[in-house]
Amino acid sequence: MHQLDVDFLDEHIATFILSLQREDGTEFEPKSIRAIISSLDRKLKRHKYPFSIMNEKGPQFSLTRATMLKRKA
């Protein structure tokens, strides 16, 4: 995961977020999704990935952040 291009990884994480649901078909709480993304972010940080999923101010991971905002609504 830490060797993937940022745009490719952004698209896959956003798709993953959209597909998340419990076995009974209900959606996860936004806090649970945030915890999953934070875990991914920590893994990337350990491998010295040059961008952060949640703390980036530029275009990196903008699709993932936008998808998370949509899931909160």
C-alpha cells in the first residue's frame, strides 16, 4: 500500500469507504470510519509515505476526504 501512487491509493480508499457496511446492511458510524482511515494513515506514516490521508491540505487524498464528508451527511 505504501508503494502506490497517491492518486491511485486515494481512489481505492474512497471506493472502500463507500462500500463499508455492516453484515446487516446498516452503515458504520462516521467515528468508526475515521478510526479505520486513521489506522491506514498510521501504517503509511510508518513506511514514510510522503502524504497523510487526513492531514493533507492540498489535492492529495481529496477524494477520500470528500467521501468521508458525504458519509457523515
